[in-house]
Amino acid sequence: MQHTVLKSCRQCLARIHTSATSFGNVELTSKRYPHLRRGRFSQLTSDDVTHFRQLLGPDRVLTEDLDGYNTDWMRSVRGASQLVLRPRSTAEVSAVLRHCSERRLAVCPQGGNTGLVGGSTPVFDEIVLSTSLMNKIIALDTNSGALTCEAGCVLEATDAYLADHGFMMPLDLGAKGSCQIGGNVSTNAGGLRLVRYGGLHGSVLGLEAVMADGQVLDCMSTMKKDNTGYDLKHLLIGSEGTLGVVTKVAISCPRRPNCVNLVLLAVKSFEDVLATYRFAQTQLGEILSSIEFMDAASQECVSNNLKVTHPLPGHPFYMVIETAGSRDTHDEEKLSLFLEEGMQRELVIDGVLATDTSQIKSLWQLRERIAEALLVDGYNYKYDISLPLHAFYDIVTEMRQTLGDSIVTCCGYGHIGDGNLHLNMTSREFDGDVLARIEPSLYRWTAERGGSISAEHGLGLKKRDYIGYSKSPGAVVLMRQLKRMMDPHGILNPHKVLPEES
């Protein structure tokens, strides 16, 4: 039996968009990045539109009110697509791409459009290929936990379906109410629980994708062990729609824990954040499912911009630690003892323990709504980097000193458990001088310390020209060769991931 789990991403983001500047005030990407040049693609014609309407039906071929598809949710990039296609099946995606390949029409695959590096929106006039209507749960093996679903299934709705059967998705993101499984896979999304369940390269068992010429690549499997030839699915995971359009996914889902607890900690220094992290690994071990870090600036932004009452105001640093296990009493006692000992060691200044669903949700919003709060300031310069933990917070301090009064907020937060820092600066509106003081020095600083310029958001448009800070010239050459082989006309998500060849 197939189950539809669609939840409109535009409804989920309505709270942000209704209070925000209109899409039309967002500068066109081609103007903000004047060095970009449209590829040698054909222009869309009325005959193309007629063909697509015959293929999909008129109600799934959109030519009006396309701002929500052309603009990312951060309002930082805006394309000029004149056409959005909404297929319902792999066969329809195949037919669309076959026509686009023959006509040399560029395509921008799009899921929930919650990406943060300009990867899910058109740069020029690419056709937007939306997977939102491909939203069926195909099967769930209740013995192994293998879920098979279409690419357009929304993460939160899919997790709710799994909850009814005693399972859960192995990833959890702040954008879970909008992001889609196909987009998660295509961007190799990380999220809040990677420290417990690992990344998608380990969780994805199989996938189906449509290549640039319309050929369907079937790498579907629900087996955890399949050592036969090249494991091609890993080429698609994290390729950001540049090598193929993911249409189906098989993913290994863990059993849902019987009890979940959460503690919010106030900590006086970043050195104590690291000490608390090490202590949590030792004391909570097998039940530790998430460990997050936030600085004071990020929490003040949430409190002030979203009018959220903070339970522990006025501290330099904060941590959110989640445990998930099978026995309520055991886990609560373990977490309470951890909190008590942490305070005795003077690692923790104060803490709040939550054990029921409403309390847990209330505490999580202090972390999950930071991105929303930053948008209220104006323009958000958002960076997602990985760093060795000994250098983790240094860049936040340096950026505050470098940018001074030219910005409204400079804050750091993220996944301390896997070395992933979300560094954010805001100004009232986009300021090219501020951007020039951040890039590329931030990427150079990160590379010098052995980090990555993109921990989980991908490269998209915004970071593609800086790939050399994280990948060797030889690796980039091989990536180009793979792109040419799998997409010889370059129609899939052009201007993303790889810099233009000189």
C-alpha cells in the first residue's frame, strides 16, 4: 500500500515569508554575481511548454506566480525561471529530462527549497523540476526498518508515518517540516542526530535516479550488505542534482526510542563546553543522541527577534543534550546524575531538564529557530564549516573583531558532536563590502586548520568557486570528468558545485 505524506513546503515556511520582504525585492542572482554567464542552452519556447502540458497536464505546468520557486527561503538568491514542472512519477521525470536533453534546456531540480547555498534555485532561466508531488511511501520492512519512498516525501511527515510503526528517520533537521527526502539525499544533509545515527552515506541503502538524458538508473536495494561492483548511489548522494535527479530512496530507519530526555545547559566558557562534551560522552555514552552548542549572541537573537522567553538568560554559552533509550527511569537517572556531577565540577552553571514532549519541543526551539531569528535582522551571511574542536569557536571571535559595527549580529552555534559550526553574520541589507571582508579569508582560515568549507550544506552556487580550499586539484579534475560523462550537455543544475572552467 502506498501512503501520501505531502506537506507543502510553502505552507511550512509561510510564517517566515509573510513577515518578510517580498520576493521581488531580492536582487537577481545574475546581478549579485556578475561574473556568472548563462550557459549555451536553448531558450524555452511555446512549443516546449505545449509539449510539457501534453506530457504532464496543464495543472502541473506552471508559468505564473513562480517567485517561491525562483527565490530561496533566506531571500539571498533569485533566479528568473519562466517554467515549473511538477511530475508525479519517475516515468514523467524521465520524459521531461529526455526532452530537455534533446532540446538543450537547462533544468534546476528542486525539493523543499530549503537549501542554504543557492543550490536549489535557478541562476538564470533554468526550468524548475519540482519533486513535491512525488510523495508516496512505497514500503516499510518492519523486520529490518528499511523504508522505501519517493523523493518528494517531506522529512517530518515521513518521520510521523514511521512513528506509527515504531521507527524513526535517522536524520533530523531544523527544516524538517519542509525539506524532502530526495533533497536530503542529494545534499547529503547532516542534522541534529548525526552523532548517534551517522550520515546518509551510511543510512541510504539504495536509490533510483534519472540521468540527464532521461535514462533511469536503478540502484534500489533494501539490503544492508551488497558488495557487487561500484556502489553508484554514493555518486548521487551529495551531488546536489548535478549528476542526476533522485526519484526514490531506500533508507535504513532505527527503532524509535521508548524515552527521550533533553537538558539545556548554561556554560561559562567554550573550554567548559568542550569539557562538558567529553564528560557527556563518558557518562551518557550509549543513550546520547544529540549534543548541540549555542553562544549567547544566537540565543539573544532568538529571544529578541522572535519574542521567545529564555529559561536561562544571560549566560555566555549553552548546550542542548538529548538522550534516547529504552528505559525511562534508567535514562532520567543517568541524565540527572550527569547534570548534578557537571555542576559539582563547575562545568555547568545551570541547567533545565525536560522529560515530556511539550517541554522538549519548547527547549529545542531555542536551537532550531536560530536561522529564522537571524532573518529578522535583515540579510544573513551564513556559513557551515567543520573544524577541529580546539579551533571551533576562534573564528567567531575573529569575525566579530574583523567586522565590528558593520554588522548587526555575529554568532556561532552547531553540532559540537561532529565538529560542525554554523557561523552567521547579519546586516540590515546585503552589503558587498561586508561579504568581501568575509570571503575568501574565512575559507582560507578554515583550510589552514584542516577544516572543510562546507560541513553539511553543500557547495551550491555560493561556495562552488572555493572548492579548492577543501579539495585537491586532482579531485576537482576527476569531478569534472564525472560531470561530463554523466551530463555531457551540462543541463542538470548548471552553475552549481563546480566552478566554471577557464
